[in-house]
Amino acid sequence: MGLKPIRRVVTGNDAQGRSRVLYDSAAPNANPQANKAGSGITDVWVYKESPAPISGDRDDGNLPYSFEPPPSGGHLRIVQSPGKPDGYEAAGDSAAVAEHAPKKGPSSTWYRGGQNYFSSPIHKSQTVDYGMVLEGERLLLLDSGSITMRPGEVVVQLGNWHGWSNATGASLMAFVMMGASDDER
């Protein structure tokens, strides 16, 4: 089972300033997770800086994948996650990684393990994230406990340690992730 295609309609202006459709198709930047059927990330749009250019001269939804958004920009991302498969046995979970001391990933995200087939690793990045549940339920895992998030609910994350779990079935979430700084200004 692959990723569900995400229809992406991008609008802009023609040379005379009239609104029009620039792209209307499945979002091209789909990144399935190799070891989890039906799991992965689709980047819908990426902007490298703010204010973002709106000329419509290029497809900013078809850029090379990076977990983090550009440091001075952001991205809109759809995350598809499966629930526990039938007959799931924790002992045989090849995706499982025990919690461990924080380790910096290949870019600027930090990881503490804790993932399995239906849960993300515990991680943090230097971003402000708006996460919206579209379908299913997700458990937001924090150091202080977990919070059940349901369709239509939104979380704002400010560079904190967190993970996600699908304890009750598959889910679909949208995330707007923006580069951030922990400097007080």
C-alpha cells in the first residue's frame, strides 16, 4: 500500500494579473517511508524565505526533500501514518528503536529514539510547527505525558521534544513548519 495521492491546486496570476490555476495534480514531492507501508510525507509547498515569492515562476512543491524547512522559510507537509497492523508483535517490530540519549540527525533535528511501526521517533527541531489532524486520531507524546488529538484540532509546537503515535488506527495530518530561532529578541 503506497501513499494516498494528495491533490494540490496551486493558483496564481497570468501576465494580465488575472487569477488562474498553475498546477492541479497529485503533489509531486511524495516521500514514502521504506519500512512502513502507507506511511510517509508529502511536501505540498516550500518557501525559502519570508516574505515568500509569489511570482509562480517555479514549482516550489517539487523540491528535494528535507525534514526541516529552510531556516528563513517554511513548508506545508501532509503526513500519512498507518495504525498497528493486524497481529502486531512488539518483539518482532523491525522499525522499533529504543529511547536513547539525544543525538543530532544529519541536519539540525535531534532524536531520542522511541519509534516503532506506528509511532514516530521522539524528536525536536528549531521550528515553529502548526499541526492539524485531518483524519483519525493521533497521540502527541510529550515528556509530561500524551494528548489525544482529533480531526479539526491544532497543535502549535515551539521547538520542543515530541513524538506521534497512532494507537487507534491510521491518521492524516497537515503540518506547517517554519524555521525559527530560540534567541530572545
